[in-house]
Amino acid sequence: MINPKLAKIFYGGDYNPDQWPREMWDDDIRLLKLAHIDVATLPVFSWALLQPDETHYDFAWLDQILDLLAANDIYACMATSTAAHPAWMARRHPDVLRVDFHGRKRRFGIRHNSCPNSPTYRKYAQALAHALAERYQDHPALLLWHVSNEFGGACYCDNCAAAFRAWLQQRYGTLEELNDRWYTRFWSHTFYHWEEIVPPNTLSEHLSPYDETRTAFQAISLDYQRFMSDSILACYRGEYQAIKEFTPDIPVTTNFMGHYKPLDYFAWAAYLDVISWDSYPPMDVNPADVALRHDLMRGLKNGQPFMLMEQTPSQQNWQPYNSLKRPGVLRLWSYQAVAHGADAVMYFQIRQSRGACEKWHGAVISHAGHENTRVFREVAELGKELDQLGDSLLDATIEAQVAILFDWKNWWALEMSSGPSQDLKYLGQICKYYRALWKLGIPVDLVSPASDLSKYRLLIAPVAYLLQPGFAKRVESFVEAGGAFLTTFFSGMVDENDRVVLGGYPGELRDLTGIWVEEFDALPPEVTNEIVFEKPLGQLTGSYQCGLVCDLIHAEKAEALAVYAKDFYAGRPALTRNRFGSGTAWYVASDPEQPFLDALLAHICAEQSIAPLLTPPSGVEITRRAKGEHAFTFLLNHNDEPAEVQLGDISGRDLLSGKDVSGKTAIPAHGVRIIRTGSSLG
């Protein structure tokens, strides 16, 4: 459990009592209890109130609200308030202010405006975390710790430049090694002294003031991404250590943002006791894409349950079109998180702000200030259901036989590449393969290059442009032992420093895939080719559109299963399969339309004896968590109309309705079923 003090799915959200007069707090507590909320996250952005100057803290108001929470059996997810430094700090210690991508030093304002390599910022942030942990270590409301908030951004100041050079010296040892790894003989970039190295931005290596991916020296910019992720992680770790000095057994987290590109969350995960993240999809989102983000968060700590730390109960304030969640969608999306491994359902925010940029962001308690709203009723109904579920789902796990590789460093490198197409986006390719499996009802784990592959039967690595050292050999062992591996165009191209692997593409994957890529053709959006099957392959027959990039390959050992239809490379392989040991390696040489991938992955899964949980109708999501002798099958209807699901051999109790179900079950629009069955279904 996240913390056995509260043996149920945590239910609550961000609460800012410091924005409201004391006389309102008692009614807030009444409303929290009416909504079945048992966790309040606070004080997330209160540094200026908690520390009015360098030497003094004021915890009186925080003492009062924590005591009030404890007296009403509501727990605190205790935040350290360090995501926005006070104005006095910026005035007296300007080294805390960031320098932006254009080389401009910022003034005080917004949030996340602190240089991660500022000694001043780290000193005061760690001191505040230390003071909070010391004061509240034995407080009965304390449930877990929440460090800062949505870490992110970058800085290019002199502090960061000096820290970058020190980071490089530790990574490479000598300038000779750095010059070799960075390929600095290009454009006369050889460095003879560490002080000659400057951060890459629009004043140095970057080619566009509007696109941070357009860099002349990918190796330098790639290392700066690594360095900045590590620098911000060091800020988190400093607060983590200060907290653990007083509360070693209380879990510590910080809220991630799904597939947030600037931070390598796999590198961060080892330093969080529990993963938490903030989910804010637009109304028209493909539900598979939200499921992918949940699975990525679960995958960060090898399947450990995570926390949905923030979602809006109604609408956002910062998207182009801030639509309301339609009736039932809040409940559906909350259970989607639980279905993918969440053991907490939380909101931003509890009470709607009166001023500034988040005043139109939805809240449990709206500006009306009472419980007689549609949103409050939906929040309270969900809270009651979570109370009734108790601890039945806590620590339940998801068993997947399919893994998709998700590598932040590959993401950075691929989109900094000076070719082949500006439209080639890593996340878009990941989503296409994930959606195919989601529609099939096949569970998926998102894994890092360092993850254990032995429990999987299929590993998918879309656009694996940059390979981490040793990864190709690990995949070879995986396939030799009977696994199936699928990769795509523009894979195996470069090493960890974005240097091309010589000897023919796809580099270290060439022997495994049994192909040689001679050239790759980038197609503009209005141009397409076709992939043609002369012989059917499972459900794959006829032709399918493809585009974006077309690899021109030679099938050296591999079997060509489909070919291109057009252009001067008509008839050349577009889909290959190579037998390698007891397994197979598949290569998709272009970016095909979704029906191609749906059918291809259905075929490979069948070959690998990977069966879907059920065969879901369109728009219905199927997942399963298991715990002890029980399995919990989730049926989530993302459609605007009712759906009917054939349950096959599944029969059991729907935990939400309390009714036994078997054979087939009808699910209302945006409805949910959680069917508890015996362990024989695992």
C-alpha cells in the first residue's frame, strides 16, 4: 500500500486554505466529508507565506489547518511549497532567476522560475523541506510527502554553464574523449579547454529561435537535455533527503506529467517512493492515448501501483478550448486510471480560486461555494463508491505479455535529428502501435532500455533511432529465447552520442533483423506509397497506404512479406520477418495506416500465443488487475451510447453494482464494470 494508515484508494486533491479566510475552513471540511474526500494536498504554493524572509518561518496557519484535518479524519499529502520561490528571494539573490533559451535573464514571476543549479535556491528549498519535516514528523494527519510541483523547464545561466562543464568532466573524463564523442571536428568545434564549452541555445548551437529541436550539434544539445534532467532531479533529491531525515517511513513523491519530454522519468523513478502524475486530456482525446500515459506511469517502477495526483473534476483553464467533462466522464476517466494501476484518485482543485490564471479551472467546490452543483454530486458519488471498494483493489497488479520500449533519450535525439522529416515524431509512432493493442484488449507495459525483458513474449520498439549501449545484445538474447521483436524504419541509426553507427543501417540491429537499409525516402504529407501483400498474412491482404518515411531495404536473411507498390523502389520489401534462434524479428519499413498495424499486431500476438482479455466492441476498453486469489476485469465504455460485451468464460460480481454478471453485460454510455472473479482467470 502507498501508506497503510489509509487502507483504501486515496481520494482528494489540492487544497489552498491560505487563499481563503479562516472562517471558511469549517465549511470546507463539511463539504470535503460530504464528498467522501479523505486526502488534502497542501500547501503546494505557499512558500512566501511560510517563509517571509531568510531567517523566519510562519507555520501558525498551517498548524491550524492540519489540526482541523486530523480532527475530521482527513489526511494530508504534505507539499514542500518549493515550486515558486518568494519575491524577496529573487530581489536579494538574483542567482535564483533562470536564463531562458534566448539568453534573457528572467525577472520574478510565474512559477518554476528558479534556476535548478542556483546554490541559493537549493539551500532555501532544502531548508524549508527540512523545517516542514521536522515540525510535522509526528502529526496525525501526515500521510505522504509531495515535493515541489510539476518539475520542469530549463535554464542557461552561468550557474548552469559551470555545472554543465562539471557534469561533462564526470561523464567523459577528458576533453579528448568528449571531442571524439561529440564529433567536434565538424565545423571546427574542437575544444581545448573546458571553459570553452557553453550551453546550447539560440546564442550558440541552435538554428531556430522558435524550435528548440533544431540544433547544429545534436550531441551537445542531447547532453544538455540529459544534464538539465539530472540537475532538476538533484533539486528533488535534496528535498527528498531532507524529508527522510525525520520521516524515513513516510512515502515521498512528486507529480509527473505523463510523457513530459524534458525530464527522463525512468531516471527519476528510482528516487520516488510512489509514482504520481497529473492527467489533463482534452475532451476529444483518443482514450487509448490516456491509457498509454497511465501504463507509462505504472511502468516507471516495474508495475508498482501509482497515484493519479491531479485531474480536473470539470474543465481546464489553459487549453485552447476548455470544454466541460460530460456527465459520467469524470467517473469513467477516474476508473480508467484505477484500471491501469492507480491506487489514488485526486483532483486539482478542491476550492476554485478567486483570482489569477487558474480562477476558471474547475474544482470540487465551485465559485458558488456549496454542494448543489452537478460536479460536486458526481465527485461525491464517486467518493462513495471508492469507500465501498475499500482495500479490494489496493496493490493489485497488471500482468502483460507485450512491452513497448519508451526511451526518453531516443525521443530527444530523434527529434533533434537533422532529418529525415520534420513530421517524424516519436510519441506519434508509439501511440499508433499502442492503439492497436488497446483495441485488441491486450495489456501492455511501457518499458525502458534497462527493463527486464524475460517475462514478455513481444517487444515493440517503434523508431528506435538511438540505441543505449548493450540494448541490441539484450534484444538478441530475448529473441533467441523465443520472443518476438518488432522495430521500424529509422531504427538503430546512432549511438548514445548521436553518432551514426557505421557499416550499414539499422546498425546493431542489422544481424537480428536480417536486413540492410540502403537509403530512406522522406515523403511530404500529400505523398503516399502503398504496402502490398502478394500472399495474405493473417488478416493482412491486399494493399495499405504508407508514408512519412520509406526505408529502401535489402532482405539479406529476412523474408519479405510485403512490398512497396510505387515509385522507383516498387517491389522492394516493406515488411520483413527474420527467424533468429527460437524467435522472430519483424521490421516495418514505413509508417503505415492504422488498419495495417491493427492486423499485423493481431497476427504477431496470435503467433506468440498472446490472447486478448476479451474481444471488446469498438470504444470499450478492457483491462485486468490481479491480487491474491482474485482477478478484477474492468470494462470501460468510452462511447456516447450503451455497449454490450460478451464475457465468454468470465463470470463474477460487479463490484460497483453489487450484481453477479455472466454471459454478456450491457454497459451504459460512459459506464464502468469491475468484475471480480477467481484467480483461475489470471
